[in-house]
Amino acid sequence: MPSLTSLVGAATAGYSLALIAAPKVLIKPCGLEDSAGTRTLTRAIGARDTAIGLAMIAAPAGRARQLATAARVVADWSDAAVFGAGLAGRGTRTKVVGFAAAWGALSLLAGVLDERAGR
């Protein structure tokens, strides 16, 4: 059975590739203007998260997987903080911040459970 961390990494990479291919996947739920600049920034987030997701899949158990998981958690929680500040006053704020924070928590939980199970 694959590690929980690698499953979360695969889901992360898949979603992130979707952001690169179709930035509206993130732009629309955030309630942001669909512009060339917003699409570029969304694709950059997708590229970052694809790399982290692939690292979560490829990293062997131990320190490498812990670092990949930590990168995912920090990226998601940083996104939550930035979106929380940047989307203030928008009806989409709670949903977007909650999604980013929850994904970071899921990544952390997967890493902890894998460590406890010796995976």
C-alpha cells in the first residue's frame, strides 16, 4: 500500500497540474479578476505545488519525506494567510482560506500517520 503522504502528494500534483492547464480552477473560487497577470500567478502556484506533490510521492520514508511534507504544509498555510488577507471583504474568503488550511492539515496528518506506522 502506498504511503498516505504519497497519496496526498499525488492529489496535490493532480490538482496543481489542473491549475497550470486551467487557472480558472483557482481564479473563479477566489473571486479574482481573470487577467493575464492572475493566470500567470495561478500557474506559478500550480508549478510550485506540482513540484512539492511530486516530491511527496518520490521521497523515501524518513527525513526526505518529512521535508517534502513540511514544504506542503508551509505552502498551504502560507497560502491561507495570504488569501485571508488579500481576499478580505470578499464572500469567497472563508471557503478559499478554509480549503488551503485544511489541505495543509491533511498533509500534516498524512505525514504523522505515516511516521507512526513506519511507512
